[in-house]
Amino acid sequence: MELRQLVYFLAVVDTGSFTRAAEQVRVAQPGVSAQVRRLERELGHPLLDRSGRSVRLTEVGAAVVPYARAALAAVDAARGAVDELTGLLRGRVSLGMITSCGPLGLPGILAEFHRRYPAVEITLTEDGSDELTLALHAGTLDAAIIGLPATAPPGLATQLVTDEPLVGAVAAGHPLAGRDRVALAELRDQPLISLPGGTGIRSRLEDACAAAGFAPSIAFEASDPFLLADLAARGLGLAVLPASVVTPPPDGVRPITIVEPALRGQLALAWRASGPTNPAAAAFVTHAREALAHRSGSTG
């Protein structure tokens, strides 16, 4: 029994005609007839009643139909599995990350994925959260580590990786250096040091200041939060940073809790909500989610 015999048989069943079946499978009508007859001889029974104006199933033929369809579906599934494996082995994954996600261990995650799938090509791009989000939507990135704004970006699925307070950091000689906490409204006229626009933390700072009725006065900005802490230590303003950057405080830096409201910074792994578009990217998202979840659990 050959697969093409089942294909031709089902084409006749679905079209009700050897002629239309031949058109459907793009084979001359005598070829279709010959293969169906071979199938009937192998099974030992007629499958089609050809006595009328249209071709009809015999009782045996009706019993064979579901098995023929299942056999062809199984073949299609097998081909799909091979295609998926081939795509995984020879695929490409495009990733993005913000500057400040080094402590998440992304290099180790990439190295382990490369060990498992050495033929998959991996590219890594560094940019701001807004640009990474646009690239995810456009399909030029498969996944990215981004800073989350107060409202999660639409169209993206996310897995939270870090969630920590945002604090102020000032030099020892700063007027606020003796304070344990400061209300956000008190920062209205303060020169602030912040991550650039388009980052999750900057977005949360600007949204909170807008809700309090003022725009933040940004004196300095940089992509590296540790550089922001150094700028603050040199008396250039109050830096708004994740608490982990100043725990323990670097030399010359005094951390201050920001309240009313308290601010938080969140990093997340993000990918298109509709799912990755290739098997290699899907495998990476699964790998990264598991690795980052394990890291979050191990660090509390």
C-alpha cells in the first residue's frame, strides 16, 4: 500500500468524481483510477461503487476512509516534526537587552542554550526598553529583557525577573543626606540623575512625578546605573536607582527611601504574545523562562 493510493482514494471520495479528483491531485485521470484499483486489490474489496452517475463509497470503503485520513494526518505530523527539528537545528534567535541587566546572568543562559543547540545562530542587541519593545512588535527581535513601565506593553507576553524598590542616592554633603526617606513631591526642584528616556525606570519616575503635578528636572542621565551612583557621589544631584545598586552603599553615597508614593523598578523577559515565529526562538524562550525562574527562586 502506498501513500499516494490513499491520497487519490480520498480525493475521489471528497470530489465524488475521478475526473475532479485527477484535477485536484494534478495527475491524469487514468493514473488515479489505476492507483485506486491497486488499493482495492490489496485490500481485497471494492471501495467505490462506480455503477451510477457519481462515484459512491461502498460499505467497506466507508469503513476505510477514517483510517486513510488518520494515516495521512500521521504522515503530515511526522513531516512537521522533522521540519520543526530542522528549523531548531538551523534556526536563528534575535535577542535584546537593556544595559543594566548584566546581574541577571544572561551570558550564562546564552552559553547553556548554545551548548544544547550549537547550530542555532544567536544575535544580541543592547538598547532602551522602548526601542526593544518596538523591535519585538516589528518581529526583528524574538525576545528581550526590558524594564517594565507602570502599564505592561500591549501585545507582549512577559515574565517578571526582578521587582525591587527605587531609591534616591546622594553624596554625603547633599542637603538630603541626613534623611532616611523623602516624599516624591520634595524632589520637585531637585536636580535628578536618571536612566535615559525610554527606560522602564525613567518611565515610572516621570509618570509618578506627573501624578504629583510636576516634571522631573533631569540634570544627568546615563544607561549604566552604577555610573549614576558615581555621579551622585560626586555631588551632581540625586540619583534614582534600583535599591540593589546601592546595597551596600558605594563609598560616598547615601541611599534615601522614596515615599508617597514608593516607586518600584521591574525587569522582565518579554516576547510577542502570539508566540515566537520560529522553532529556535520558541526553544530559547522556553529555556530562558526556566533559567530565569530558577534564578528568581534561588535568590528569593
